[in-house]
Amino acid sequence: MKIVSLLLSIFVFGIAAYFFVTDFRNSFELNYIIYMLLLLILMSICVVGVMINIPLLIREKRKMNVFLYHSFSKKYAANSRRIRLKKHNYFKEEPNYQDTF
């Protein structure tokens, strides 16, 4: 539903911008000023709609990356020749300290 809202906001912004550009002229008639202000308000509403729905696309992309790199690469990494970082525990045993008296 949010993707439909995003696409609709982009589509309506394009149409409103087209009419704003084609009908733009230097005029101070009240009807013309009201019409242009309504187009500007409509375009600003569409911009807000796009800004609200853009994180949806970013979040879906992030979920896809987690899916690809989390579950698949664990199985793939076990059989591959890739260099993997290993955790080293240098102090597995307690070091032997000798008395120097």
C-alpha cells in the first residue's frame, strides 16, 4: 500500500509540475494566482508524501542485504576458500611466570 502511495505521489507531482510549467505566465489576476498557489500546495503535498515513503524503499533494501549476507553467506562461507577473520585467544593458558630472585 505504501508503494502505491509513493508511486501516486511521484505521478501527481509530475502532472502538477507539468501544468505549473505550461500555465506559467506573468499575470496578477486573482484567479491565476489562486490556481498557481493550489498547484504549488499540491506539489508540496506530493514532496511530503515522497519523503514519508522513501524510508520504505531503504528498509526493504536493507532487509534484502541482511537476507543475502546473513543466512546464505554462512552456508557459503563454510565451503568457500575466502579468507575469514579468526578470533585469536592468545591467553588460552595462564602464562608461566618464573621467579627471578
